[in-house]
Amino acid sequence: MNSKVTPNELLSQVNQFWSLLDDMAENSPDSYQTFIRRHMNEGKDFMKPPEPFLCIQTKILLPEERLLFINICGWKRVPAPQSDLDPVPLIAGKLQDTSEETVIDIAYSPVVLKGAESDRVEQDQLIRLAIKYIEKQHKVTLCHSYHIAPFRQKGNLQTLRNRLDGQQKKPNPTKEKSQKAPNTSLLEQLKNISVSAEEKEKPSPHIQIMKESDPKPGKAGLIEVISSTELNEEDLLTTPKYELSIVNNLSGKPQKIILTAALHGVRSVSECDLSVSKDDLMLEVPGKYRLLLNLPVLVNEDSTTATYNKANNTLTVTMLVEDNQGV
């Protein structure tokens, strides 16, 4: 059955939507304010970044042995399973290779991770689900022995969020709607809002503005994946030629790190998006280059400077080592 909405039908629904909101604002100002305030708060929650939970260190064994870090985080965009019998939804990034290791991000619902905070068995199950997903999705063999890293995430939070944002995709709706949670349109739900004096004190109905469907997970598998591993634009970007050097002080201790990157076709530093954390660096030139590096020593990201030489199209990034400020 074709469920596509024509432009005229969509316009009609939008007009009805605004008309219903106008009627609510006029006839029941309190309900209108409650409705708007609650859904603005829901929108803010939906836009919150992922929150790091823990970082797992293990290895990729095949096709090539490499160190692997798995960032496990909580994200409110990931729904919680409807029951203990339902699969656990997750959003996952792609395997990100650096010069020394590989990093991947796995996001669960904060509700799921809350139960794992005090239950080591449940925590271990979530970790092994993540390992199973990575092996199946990326056709690799992992070492199932792991240990929890002393840091909560590998890389900075903004980089982690960018990687997960690029992977999010709406889950496919199930063929049959759940009787407990019908997939009612926003327009239909608004029509059912009563503005009578008796119901003004009741909470407004739950309306999901941020997504079109409310699918119920099936029971076939242990993991419901709501991520996409389709090729993004960043996969097509070139890694620029670069050189990373460490400058020592008179005592022989690292004082600063200097990165030089050849960016042919870039006219100014304003075209570059540069992000530096204590232990990694991300450089992007939209549509041209992308470079992700793990730094050999911790740096002070606030003291980082970058200059661009137009004559030879070279970007130079200077980062002071954190333990040697003022040396």
C-alpha cells in the first residue's frame, strides 16, 4: 500500500495543525503553554550530546591485528527496549582508523546504561553485545577479552558526537502497529486534545515531534541496530600528507608538538575546521581533506595555535605539552 503524502495533502495537514494550535491558544491558554513548554523541553533533551559511559580496550584480530577502543555512551536519541524480552537498540559509528589504533562509538539508551552502573553482569552483557555487533557489521574478528580503559572516552566529546550524528538513521517501522503505542499522527493527537474545563488540569498527550514513527522492536535478535553504515561524504575525503614532530626542551622532555599538513587547493586557514583535545586532533577541510590523529603526549588544547602558509599551501599547528607549560 502506497502511504506517500502528496504536497497538497501535506499543506492541508499543516494548515489544520496551525488552526488547532490557534484554537488551543485562544480557548485554553494554560493547556497551550503546557503543550509548547513540554515539547520544547523534549526537543532540548533530544538534541543533547552523547554522554560517555566507559571505554573498552580490546583488539581486532582479523583481517589485520590492531588495537581497538570502543566508546560506550548514553544518548537520549536511542530508545530503551520495551521489555526484557525485546532487543536492545543501539546507534553505532563506523570503525575509525588512526595511525596507531582503531576507534568506534556505540550508543545505548541512558535507561539501559543506568541499570549497568551497579550490575557488572549486565554491563558485561552490553559490552559483549557491542563486540558482537562490530564483528557482524564490519566483518572483523575481535578478541573477546577486554579491559576497561582508565578514561571514559577515546578522543574528545565533539568528535564522538559528530561521528554518531553522521550515522543516525530513522528505524524502519514494523508492519503492524503496537496496540499499546499506536503510531498516531501529530495532527490526530491534537484533534483529541480536550479544552474543556474539566480536563485543563490533565497532562497533555505524549506527542513525538522529532520522529515520524514509533516502531516496536521485534524479538528475533538481541540487538536492534538503528544506525546506518552507508558511505558518508567524510569517507570520500582525502587524508592529507602530514608530518608530526615533538620538540624537546633542554632537559630532554617533550615541550611542544608541531603538525604540518600539505593542503593543496586550500586558500586560507578559514577553510579548515580544526579540533584539538588533550590526546587527539581532528582536521577537516569540507569537501577536500580529513585527518584524525591520536597525539603521542597530552597537550594543552587552549594554547594551540595554527598558521597557514599560502605560498606552499601548508598548515602548521603548534600544541604545547600539558606538563611543560612555562618551561
